[in-house]
Amino acid sequence: MRKNYKHQMNKIVEIDPNSGFCFGVVNAIEKAEAELCAGVLYCLGDIVHNSQEVDRLKTKGLQTINHSDLQAMRGKKVLLRAHGEPPSTYETARLNDIQIIDATCPVVLQLQKKIRTKYQTTDPQRSQIVIFGKIGHAEVNGLVGQTEGKAIVIEHKADIEQLDFKKDIYLFSQTTMSVDDFETIVTEIQARIQAPVHFNYSDTICRKVANRMQSIQQFAAKHDLVLFVAGEKSSNGKVLLSECLKANPNTHLISNASEIDPKWLKSPASIGICGATSTPKWLMEAIASKCATLSATCDF
Ligand code: SF4
């Protein structure tokens, strides 16, 4: 239900009803909370790119580990987050007698399978598997792992220079990339490819993120001030923030309520609060409440 925080100065503070956790993240957090009721649980990497939510789950006992920790562990229970993991992680778990609680998002699992199948059915001497995504991002590492590390990751338009245009190209995308940027990459490759070389692309961008781009622009445009709430490491946070900025230059990125500058609140009659798929609703509510309090109490 949409919630407006109106206060005595008649300012409106609204939380974007379409912002907040996507189902992949909800699923991972629910699995973690259910397992924590039964005892100790480790999570490989931050469960979500939001330190406030990571801290909340830490107080419940969720311990974040990295891949080196996993190598050294024996006989523990480890949750794999929504981003997914390469096959080598499952192999380490098997060798170390580690019980995996697999919270990989079904959308990511499907993409991993698609890439793995393509890799297994093409000749690496004559073709390249290319992933449009953020180099080093956990999801991308999981995708590259499906190709025994052979896939080429391109992050920017200029990166297509490293492709061999005499070989077939099979292009996929990390689930949280911008559809517009993906289309630009497709167009650039199409312009360079010449028959009989084959170019095949799969738009594997998650619509849970892509569909938010338009709605977040509309939300940002109708407010005088926008506070975009996201953690630094959030990939879709960066994409959604840029959509907000296109629609409303008076947009500020914050990660928690303490980062609100009271001066921002002086003149706007309406304040919109929105965030990434890794931004918890409770955090946006805390920020809305702080805005209402500051607007009511500050002398500006
Ligand atoms: S953004 Fe999409 S693919 Fe990624 S975790 Fe959420 S639902 Fe899954």
C-alpha cells in the first residue's frame, strides 16, 4: 500500500511502491532467516548489496565469508546468494563436506544454463561467448564459470575491440544491465560482423529490473526532490540512479538516513524516496520518517 508522510509544513514524502527487493533477493533472505532458526549459517559474499540489511541479518547470526574462507571450511552450512556461483564453488563445497543452501535466483540459474549449453555445443576455435556485464561482479563470475573461464566480459562499448570479428559471437547479458546499453552493444557488433560469420544475441536482462526503469523515471519526475537509496556495490542501483537523474537532476544518492542534508529539504514541496532491488523497504521507511521529522523541526 502506498504510504505518504505528510507533516505540518504540508510537504509530501512518498516512497516509490515499485522500489525495494526483487523476488530473487526476497527468496534469498527468506531462506537465510529460515535456516538461521535452526542454527549457524554462513553466506558466501554479502547476501545483498546493502550494508544495513547485511548488518540486520548479522545480528540474527548470519556470517559473511569469502571464497578463501570457503576453501578452509569443513562440514558447515553455507548459503549461496541470488547472484549465483560458478561450478567450482559447488565442487569446493562437495570436497569440504559443506552443505549448500542454494538461494541462486531462478532467473540467474536459467541464464547460467543457457550459457553452459552454448559453451558445450560450440567450437571455441570458431566462436566466442561474450557476456555484457560488470567485470568482477559476482553474477558475472558465476556466468563466466559456466564456460570454464573462457567467456569474454565486455562492460563498455569500447570493449568490443577485444572481440575477434572473424569468429562467431554469442552475446548474453548480466541480468541487471541497462536494456539501452545492451542494444547499443548489439548494434556496434552487428556493424562489424560480416557473413559468413554468425552473430547471435540473447537479451537476458531481468525484467524485474528493466521494467523499473520507466516507472522510476515517472516517479522521479513527479517529485521536486528524489532521494535514491542504495548501497555502493549495487549494480542495478547505478542503473536506476542514472534513470532517476535523467528524469530529475535534483536526485541524491544516499545509503542511510544520516546522509540526508537538511538543506536539501528546504524548498521542495514533494520528496520521493526510491531505491534498488537490494534496498530494503524498512530502510526507505526510516528515511521517509527522517525527512518528515527534519522538515518539521529544522529551521533551515
Ligand atoms: S534482479 Fe532479477 S535476476 Fe537479479 S536477483 Fe532479482 S529477480 Fe533475480
